[in-house]
Amino acid sequence: MSPSKIPADLRYARTHEWVRERPDGTLEIGITDHAQSALGDLVFVELPEAGRVLGAGEACAVIESVKAASDIYSPVAGTVLETNEALVSTPETINQDPYGAGWMLRLRPAESGTADGLLSAADYQQILQSESA
Amino acid sequence: MTNAAEQIIFERSRPGRGAYSQWPEDSEPPDDLPPALRRGRPPLLPEVSELDAVRHFTRLSQRNFSIDTHFYPLGSCTMKYNPKACNTYAMLPEFLGRHPLAPVSHGQGFLACMYELQEMLKAVTGMQAVSLSPMAGAHGEFAGVAMIRAYHAARDDLARDEILVPAAAHGTNPATATMCGCVAREIPVGPDGDVDVAALRAAVGPTTAGIMLTNPSTLGVFERRIEEVARIVHEAGGLLYYDGANLNAILGKVRPGDMGFDVIHMNLHKTFSTPHGGGGPGAGAVGVSRRLAPFLPVPIVGREGERYRWLDERDLPQSIGRLSAFMGNAGVLLRAYVYMRMLGREGLARVGEFATLNANYLLARLRQAGFDAAYPQRRASHEFILTLKRQAREFEVTAMDFAKRLLDYGYHAPTTYFPLLVPECLLIEPTETESRETLDGFVEAMVQIGREAETRADLVKGAPHTLPVRRLDDVRAARHPDLTWKPAVP
Amino acid sequence: MPFIPHTEEDVRQMLEAIGAQSIEELFDEIPATLRIRGLDGVPEAMREQEIGRLMTARAHADGRPLSFLGGGAYEHHIPAAVWAIATRGEFYSAYTPYQAEASQGTLQAIYEFQTMMASLTGMQVSNASLYDGASALAEAALMAVRAHRRSKSQRILVPANVHPHYRQTAVTTAGQQGLKFESLPYDPRGGHLAAEGLVPYAGQDVTALVIQHPNVFGVLEDVDALTDRAHAQGALVIAVVNPTSLALLKPPGEWGTEGADIVVGEGQPLGVPLSSGGPYFGFMTTRTEYARQMPGRIVGRTVDLAGHAGFTLTLQAREQHIRRGKATSNICTNQGLMMTAATIYLSMMGPQGLARVARTSHARTRDLVAALARLPGVRPAFDRPFFHEAVLRLEQPVGPLLEQLAAGDILGGLDLGAWYPELGSSLLVCATETKSDTDLERYAGAFSTALSAVRAA
């Protein structure tokens, strides 16, 4: 298996989500290359409704492959602004481009909601290594 | 097996054709039904002759593996031979024709069988009372956990909503906990396959409703500290649920009731040899200790003198209630009854013995042939786990590849990738009805496939090659669901 | 040994290969304190010939009465070919079709079944069966809560004219997860649910309305008005239907403007014997958009490595073996063989044969009701059209009358007193295509005699 890509400019959660801070202060969330590779070919994505208020660590989406289903947890607290509806008809986009076109949702972070407590790329890399050991 | 593709039955359909002799006489179109309630377009059903239908479904049947045609070493499924007499005597016309709401005056024969079945199941499990109404293992699990909840509720002990399950539990266990409004909490399993008792001790408390265990466990080994487990859970105020999936292993040797379990479900389609029917029907009778008896699902068969009758909510006011429209899978229960009577007390005790003998023999032979047991220090119960992680590493041939290649050799695949705890696992359960020659043939096939994995890995990875279809594109099936046939648009 | 093929020599050699002295030694990990010595309480073994004699005698004791019972299970003619094929070992003794390549027969049969049930109910997708009609209603209620994302109340409205056992099963099953089932009264004259009955719930959060059609009284509901009203008030519609009736009646997918959302029912009338209540099978169909909220197995058509069409279980991430605690249901084993039998039955019946079964059953019940209503003190309880069951109101208590009839080997119907005491002495009768003119005459004659006898007593 080829090593997973872990872009240095993103933040990560232990549950294998990534967070991108956008210029306007909103956050973009998706799943990591490692996560998509472990799940295999994705066949279904269920996304939250816009406007939903999420707590940090709250289950907010579901992705399915043929052999597994997995909950996606919001790494930070906030309100759902929009979701990537294109994934509903082409879930394989997450497999192909997990950090780009495969983004899942955008959040307006709550006052308490910040990406600061999340893992850096290096920390996440270390966690993956310790998991596979 | 036949590999010739079989048309979809709708493709055989021709307007105006039909199985006329099977149809009733016609009647005038009804004049009393309001037009708004009547059907316009007829339903899409095939229009075929009797011979068309007979040939089509017979050919379909020939595209299946079955116990009658193949060895099925499917771990945790107990695919033993289904004696034909069980089918014949359950299908006597009076039994088939008996209406579920018929008065007991026209059901004493049937009810006698059901009552005696309840009594025999009590005897083999050591439980105090039995209800036959659950229609499958998971249905029995539901009844069991619902009874545990009802028991706590009746004592005003309302905080207990946690069901403990070992990490290796069958998926129905946590799913059942959810169905019952509880939360499943996993207990780790130690390296020897037994429940981690220290972790269990730390997990129990005032929110513990109970624990669900199979014994022997899904890892194919007997939970040696079961008495201690029972004590810990009971002292914390929880109850013990026995998942009867593996009852075949211990039949006649040890009883769940004696191990301290409060409630058990039995898969009659496993241990008591009723057929699997390509996915069902089963029967999931539940047995309980005295303290849970008031909560049993209704109806139950009771006896007053020489007469049998149904016991319902009036007799069991604390019952969790009704699980289905009528009394459960009566026809399956009759088959189990005939099976138990044909084996009798000695025959039933031999089941556990020979199931265990066959499993240990098969494990010994496979290990001699170079395969790795997942728990080499442990005695196999009625089933055991091989791990193919070495083969996966060395030849990139997975447990799934082995399983699929076995199909080419004429053996149904063992259970693969369950339990998830063991990497690249095959869970193998030969059952007592298979002969030594069959087991030897299976070992030979495994050895052959092992050789192929080394020398011709592609052959194994591309298997099966000789069945009606090759490996199917599951991803496409799930991404673009084609769930019903649609006529071609002209 | 019964069903164990081992010779003494086999056992000796097998133990040698294991390295054990005795079979007993293989149980050495079980604590000695737990071991039992034997299975007292189980009788001695019987040979096939002996059990055959016993079962035949017991079957004979139950007899083959002339039955006019309905109430959720219906006597229909089953073509000989149905069970001749369904009990072939390749269907009967096959396992769940997880290994798709070794199960194409069962899988294709399920795909054909899904097609038939979807069309019969007027919906887009079907699963591969649930336990029975009542448990299917319970699952439909749970599914409605998942499917109706905007509704948070978990309130399900269930009219009192839904089969009481179905209502009880739904409460037992879905009540555990906090669903609330609220009863709606039926119209005392028509036996149906009036659409106005839903008005008090306008503006409230209701997850779903259950409509049984025909209902437990055999009465047809005003399905278009009810469906539209429920949808207008923001509730989903769960239809509980008799599959035979759908050859004649508008399918739930066409009820009202948008159709029902989830359709369930008892599959027994489609080629499954009465057999004291089971095994039967529950069916469930729905809209495409709710397919992933369905419980139970679903089969899809796809292609294999070589590009040939084949069938496989699909959308499995809904199920317990993958989703565990978050599965749509804990169901695993279903009623596969009964579903296979139903597929064969529907193939032999076709659209024309099934329509004949429905029309003739309806006509026979009308004949029966007309014949009985001619007797003194007997009249139909409701004034609305029915399918193949109807309620009669009597002036005498029903129990003694039925006992008298049963003594003459006639099961005269179902005493509704226990379920619906407000109806007084009332009897639910059913006559399907299996009843001849002679049968109806025999029943009416015996009924008349029994009425006089009970009156005199």
C-alpha cells in the first residue's frame, strides 16, 4: 500500500477527518487519504442539512463502502453552511480527490469552535504510524 | 450445478399464456367496488405456462450450493444435514392446513408437539421456561434483551441501559441492543480468546443492564471463566444473555442455565437442524431463568390436565408482549420437534461430542498441513479459526481468495472476515453430520489451494472459475442499484 | 448413530490425529463443576417409522375442518408445483446467499420477487422479506422515523381498525426505542377511518399514519383522501395491504396524489400454507429515495469479472453484520424459503390468475354474507364495501355458536368480542376461492341449525 498523502497545510482529527481554514474564516471538512483508502471504493454518502448546528465530535455524516460504513464526526463545533451535494451521485470523488473535490461540508465555526486544538500533519502522521505498528 | 445462464422469468413471459389449471374459476367483475379503489394497470407478473415456471425455478435451484449437494463448513452457522423426515412430517396436510386462529379443539395434536418441544428445550438448556414465538436468532435476541429491560423496569431500576458485548460479538448483538433502546458497550477479549475479566470488572456498574455472550465464543473457544463472568455481572445487578449460536458445541455436555445465564435464545435452524431455506425461515426460541419467566413473549403453550391451550397476556400480565401476528414459525418448530425426538436423549448428547471431534480433527489435520490456528494453545470447540495472514503477506492471497477458490473445489466457503478481531480469518465449523472422508477432502483442497497461492496466485485471486458467475462487481451494485427488472422500452 | 456417520475405526483414527485419548478429553477446558451427565427430560430416540406414526396420529387429531377463518391468514389454493420446487434441497437446504457465486439461484429468485412485489404494490423497490406482516409493520414504523428527517416526534397514528396483533407487535417491537403509537377511532357505521379523523392532528408533528386496507374488518378504506390528508399534514403514509387484493385494488403507490411511502403486509396468501401461523413472510416496498432506510436484505443485479450479468446482496452497509449498533434493524435470518415459494406462486398465477383469485374470493365472501344475512338475527355490521372478509352482527353470543359449529368440523369465523367488545356479538367471516357452493350451503345450513340450538339453550 502506498503511503497516505497528508497535506501540511491542513489540520486533522484522530477520527481521520481533515479541516481546512478558508480565507473567509469558514472551515472545510473532509476525510483523509488514509481513511478513504482503508474504507475502499465508496458507494454512498449521507450529508447533513445546511443550517444544522454541530458540536465538536458530533456525528454529522455517513459514508459507506461495500464492506464498511463509517460515521464522520465534525472536528469542531459550528453551523453547517453548505455540503458537497455532488458526492451524493459520485461518492467515488472522495476516493479520487479526498482533499480537493472530495470535500464534504463547510462550517461556520461556533465562538468556541476553533481548529487550534486539532492535530498538525506531523502529529497525524505519527498517529497513523503508531496505528499500523 | 448448472452454469447455463437462466433468463429472468419476465423475459419468458408472453401475453395470454398462463398456468390455467392452477387458476380458480373466474367470477364476474365486482360491481360493488368503487371505481376509485380499483386497480387500473395490471401488475407486472410473468405470463408463463406451468412447465415454464417449473423449468425456470428448477434451473435456478441448480445454480445454488446447498447442504444436500455440498459440504458447508460455515463457522457459526451450523450447516448440518436436515433430515428429510422432519420436512415430511411437518408437512402433513392437517398441520399445513391448520389456521392460526383455529380453536384448540382442532389443535391438540399440534399443541402437544409444541408443549413437548418447550419441555425438551428446557431440559437441554437448563432453563426454567421457554417461549417458541421468536422467528429467528435476532428475533430471539430482541425478546431476550427486551425481557432484561422489563425485569429492571419492574424493579424500578431504570438507569440500566447498557448492554455489554465482547469485541468479537456477532453484529446482531449490538444491533439488538439498539433495537431495545439500549447502548452496546464493547468488552475487549484477551490474547487467549477469553473475555478480559479485569476490563469487564471495570465496565460493570449501575447502568449495566446485562451482558450478551456466546459460549463457546465466536472465536471458537470455550469461555473458561464463565462462572466468574456471571458472578461479576450479577453482583453489579446485571443479567446474563446467552446467544445460542454455538449451542451445538455443548449440547449434552454443559447447559447455559448451569453456567448462570438468565436468558438464552436458541437457533433451531442451527442446533436442531431445521433448514436454512436460502436465508430463512429460522426459529429463535427463548429460554429464561425463573426471575425472567413472567416477562416471556406470548403466546406460549400451557397444559391443564390432558388439554393444551395458549397462554396469552391474561396469563402473563408482565409479558413483553407479542412479537408477530400469530405464534411464530410453527412449521419450523415442528421440524425441530421431529429432529429432537429422532435423536432422543442419547443422540442429542452425541451432537456436541461429534461436532467437537470433527472440528478438532479438521484443525489438527490443517495444522499438520501447515495452516496457522488463530488460537493454537486452545482446544477447538465445534469450530475454529485459521488465520491466513502469513499467506496474505507472502503471496498477497487473502482469506477471501481462499474462500472463493474453495468453491471451485466444490466446498462452500467457510465464514470469512468474522470475527473481525482476527486478521485474514476463516471460521470453520464442520458439524457432526460430516464424515471423515469429507473432512479429509476439504484438507486436501486447502493444501492444493495453498500450493496454488505460491505458484499460481492469479488463479486463486481470480477464483471462482467454474461457477455460474465469476466474482461480482459489488461496488457497481451499490453505486447504481438495479433492484427490479424493467421491461425494455420499445 | 442417527445422522452421525462415524465408524468406531474413524473415531479411533481421528482421536489419534488429534492426539487425544477420548472424545471426553476434548471437553477438558470446560470447568468440571459445570458438566452434566445426561439429558434427563428428553425422551428416548424414535426411529423414523415411529415418529411418523406419532406425527400422523397427532395430525389426524387436529383434523381438516371446513374453515371460514381469516383475520390475517388466508386459505388459498397452492399449485402443486410451488412446494414441489421450493422443497428441492438446493433451495431448502441452502444458506443465506452471502457467497454470491454459489447462490445465483436464490439471488435471482429474490430479484424476481422484488420486481413482482414492487409492481404489485406500485412502489419502486422491495426487500427480500421480513418475518411476517405484523413485524413488518413494526419495522415500517421504525423506518418512517429514519426516513422522515424533519419529524422529530416519533408519533405514529394507528387506527383501531388495524389488526390488533399488528398493533401489539408494533408496540412490543418499536416501543422499545421510544416510538409512540396513538390510536384513532374508526367510524362505527362504516368500520373505516374517516379522513376527518386526522383533522385534530393538523399542525402537529406526526411521523406517520398507518392505513390497513382492507382493514381488520375486511372493509375498504378511503385511501385517496386519507393519504392526501396525511401528506398535507406532514406525515408519511404506511400502507398495510393484502397482496391478493392488489390484483383488484389500486396499489398503494397510486393512493392519493403522491402514493403511500412505505408498504408492508403479510405474504402468506401468496402460496404459503396456513401452518398454524408460520412460517409466513412479511414484505416491504418503498420509494427509491428511502431504499437505504429499509431493513433486511436487498438483491441487486450487477456484472462479474467477465462482464456477465449476475446477482448479489447489495446496500449491505444498512445491515447488522456491517453497521452493528447503527444498523437499520437487527434482522439477519429472514423468511427466504417462503419468499421463494411466493415467487413461484406469483409466476404460476400471473396477472390473470391472481386477479381471478381476488375476484372469486371477493365474490364468495359476498355470497356467504348474503346467505348468512338471510338468517334471522344476522346482519352485516358495516355498510361499506369489503374485500374477502366481513363482520356480521348477531343477536346471540358468538362463542357457543362457534363451538357448536366446530363440533361439526366447521370453523365458522372469528369471534371479535375479545378484540372489539364495543361491537357486541360480532363474527368475522372469510370465504376464498377454495370454498365451493356446496361448502357455503353446508355452512349456512349448520349456522342456521346452530342459531336455533343456541337460542333454545
